Amino acid sequence: MADVESLKREAGIEACKFVLDGMKVGLGTGSTVKHTVIELGRRIRDEGLKITGVPTSLATEKLAIECGIPLVELSSVDGLDIVIDGADEFDPDFHLVKGGGAALLREKIVAQESDIMVVVADERKKVNVLGAFPLPIEITPFSQSATVRALNRILDCRVNIRMSGDGPVITDNNNMIADAHMGPKIEDPISLESEILKLAGVVQVGLFTNMCDAVVLASSNKVETIVNPNGKLA
Ligand code: 5RP
């Protein structure tokens, strides 16, 4: 059986087939899409591919610069052709949980600005019902305790501020991440997304509903592209 790192690499590279000359490309965050960024850099160098990228995090910005990908500010372009990004989970309706890397706010903004969203994933990310992966919620530090208490009440589950060493994880937007340990029971992610977003103090939630057009999925015996029948690639 192939190791997870090889699967991530295979998915990340395979997704580059969607990237064509002249495209404006959203560059996701994480250990799978890292391989996409590296491969796009290789194609720019070796094949003269001409693209501009918009990174979804400071970490991806740094990697993209190292790989020689020309970058632009999101505010300076009128939409993007495609975003390629990772996910922590995807369900049969192509709804996603994202934010394991704490980049969900910029990832969602970039996905919203992109014509097409392609997710790169290994087989561990495919689930029947979302929620085994703790749901990341970006919250403002101003009301952190109140927001965690409110989330705890609304979601009826353990909600923790994500820590790194002795302090909280601080996102690229100077916010914090609350992880909601819901368990695999998010049967209606669309309603849950709206409900969580109603709470002042919540900046964004890592439920990406009706955004993903295809998943490039690497399993031990194959890499396949699963197209969302209700998406823009169908
Ligand atoms: C970052 C994300 C990542 O895309 C997600 O956590 C998947 O990462 P990886 O490919 O490392 O498993 O949402 O906020």
C-alpha cells in the first residue's frame, strides 16, 4: 500500500492538468496542495507555463515565491479561473470540512472568487458524513470565551481553542481557531454553516458547501478525478 505522502503527491500533481496557460490560479494551503504548487513551479520553469497565482495563506505565499510562481493580490484581479486546495473531509455531495491548517478564511474567500474549485485529497479524506474531523471555526479574539460558550451551547459538543505550544494558534488574519468536536453527524452541512455564521464573533466556519466542482483523489491503487454532477465541470 502506498504511503500517505506519495498519495498526497500524486493527487497534488494530477490536479495540475486543470491549469492552462493564462489562468489566474488560487493556490490552496496544506501538505497535499503543496505538491500542486511545486509542480506548477516546475511547469513554469521547464515548460514556460504562464500563470499568475493568488495564495490562500502566508505559508503558501512563501512556497509559491520559492517555486517562482508570479503572484498577484486578490484585490487586483477580477476573479480567478480556478482554485486548487486540500480538504480535511469531503462527503458524497462534495461538501467539505476545511481549516485543519487554520487558513479557512482566505481559502473560502479565494474559492468564492474562483470559477472552479478542485480539491486534492488522499483516500482518508472521503467520508459518508462530515464531522469526525473537528470542525474549524475562525473566531475573533475579542469575544473568544463568549464565542466558545455560545458554540458549545449551539452545537452541543466540546469546543476548544486550538493551541500551539503554550499559546493559541493565531491565523494569518490575527484571529483564533475554535475546533468543534461534533463527531461524524453533520447530516445537513448547509444549514449548519448558516447557523454558525449567524453568531457575531464567528469570522468564518470551515464548512465549504456547494463550492467544490471536482476531487482529485489518490488511493492506493489509483488516482481518479471525481466530478461533482451538480458542479461547473459536469
Ligand atoms: C488548511 C486546509 C487544508 O487544505 C486541509 O487542512 C488539508 O490539508 P492537508 O492536505 O495537509 O491534509 O483546509 O486550512
